[in-house]
Amino acid sequence: MNFSIQNLRQTIESLGQFLLLPFLSLLFFQSHLLIFLAPLPLMYGFKKHGRRGGYLLSFLALGLALVTGSPTTFLIFLLTTPLIALLFCELSELKLPLDQLILRTTLLLILFYGAVLGFVSKGQFYTFLHGHAVQHLHSLPQILDQNVASFSSFKKLNPSQFDQLKEKLVTVAQTADAISATWIQEKLFGYVVSGILLTLWLATLFLRFFRISIGRTSSGREDLTKWKAPDHLIWFFIASFFLNEITVPIITPVARNIFTILLVIYFLHGVAIAAFYFSHKNYTSFQKALGYVLLVLFPFLPASFGLFDLWINFRSHIGKQNKKPVLKPKL
């Protein structure tokens, strides 16, 4: 009898943990700040409970999003959470090298997003995005006025700053057309690709933290610490940097998107170097977590390490520091 009760308790606990995953995914999505973490619970469920469990969790998460949000929110959640989780996990079954796995997932997502946007906009990509962006920017002052009760304490404590905020939103609304055009042409594509890369990289770290293999090897997290950006990317970085500083029609917007993507790639390269250093110094989990927080707070520092690693090779110097000299016996 005790055995059956214990089995029932374990079953209930496992079911509760299983059902918690779609709630966590939706919670991360709605937080906006942690939206990059939204696909991770579904990925964990896919790898932990198999393909059927992963798809069931995704449908449960979609049902929650449909019940608690608008159709637009549901569509955005579908494209940014279950789709990324399922595609990444399905491709990981091919046992590809990690860089190829992330690259293929990113390319397929971009193609799918382009197809969806083309269908919704009826082929008028720019007109559709520009119109919705301008409409949103025009509504910002009205949104502030409608939610003034939420800012009542801030308005009482800092009335001058509140007025400045309102003036800035009015200015943004007046220049909405120019702001929208610049953002769509020079930043949108770069931000989307960068967001996908960061999400997939975090997913790899998250899954390997729970000892779930991703990619060709299953030897833990050590191979991530040895990852580096391809050497030939430096020429694209130099070219995009110079084109980023000048104004050339068509070329400059493309260069600025590429520059944003390369900054993220070199940032991840720098994080891998930092992980290599933490591993060889045998830092505690708390020290590593503190180090990663500092890297996120100062992103240009790891990006610089990743960029200059092509010439300095930081990991070779870190390895030399950990090698103890061999003392030769005196004759």
C-alpha cells in the first residue's frame, strides 16, 4: 500500500513538473525582459520527455497563449517560442556540429518569418511594417495618458522628469515616419537574427547545464568553451564598420544590420573565452554566475575579447598559466 502511494505521489510530482513548463514559457514571454528564455522550458520538455512530450507541451503553451492574450499576441508567441523550440530540437536530432545546428536553425527561422510576413502583408513587406510602426509610435502619448494612474507615484516624486518623458513621446510621435524608416532599414533584420542567435546559445547552455546533449558531442560544456567565430568574418566586420560610419544608399543600411549581427557573434566568442577561463580556474558556480552577469552588463568587453582573439589567442595563454613547470633534477 505504501509502495502504491509512493508511486502515486511521484506520478503527481512528475505531472506537476511537466505541466509547469508551458506556464514558465508563457511567463518568460510576457515578461518582455526575459523573452529570450521563453523557448527554453519547451526545449527542456522536448529533450526530457521525448518528441511527443515536446509537441504536447507546445500545444498546451499555445492554448494558454490563446486564452490569455489577443490573436496578435498568440501569433507572436507561436513564432518566437514553440516554433524556435521545436525546430531547434528537431534539427538537434541530426547530431550536427553546434555551429551548423545554430546556423541552420537561424536560416530556417528567417525564411519562415519572411514567408509569414509576405503572406500577412500580401507581398508589401516595407509598407506593412512601416504603417504599423508609425501607428504605434503615434499612439505613445495617448498610451501614457491612459495609464497615467500607473505612473502616479513617479509623477508625484519627479514631476519634471514625467513632463520630460511626455515631451519626448510627443517628439517621437511627430517624427514617427523617419524613426520607423530608419529602424526598419538599419536595425530590424540585425536585431531579429541577433535575438535568434542569443536564444539558441542560451538554450545550448541551459540544456547542457542539465546534462542534456546538444550537437554532435555529448561531453558536457567543455566544447562550448573552445568555440570561436570563423576567422574570415573579420573582413566582413571591418567592411561593415567603415560602411557603418558613412552614408551610402542601400549599402549603409545593409552594413549596419551586418555589423549588429557580427557584434553579437563576437560577443558569444568572448563569452566562450570567459567560460574557458572560469573552467580552468575552477571557479565556483556563484563566481561563474557573477562573472556572466558582469559580461552581460558590459557586453563590449567580451565582444572585444572575441574580436582580438584572432591575433592574441587568449585561450592558449590561459592554458600556459595553468601548466606547472617541470623541475629538472640537479646533476
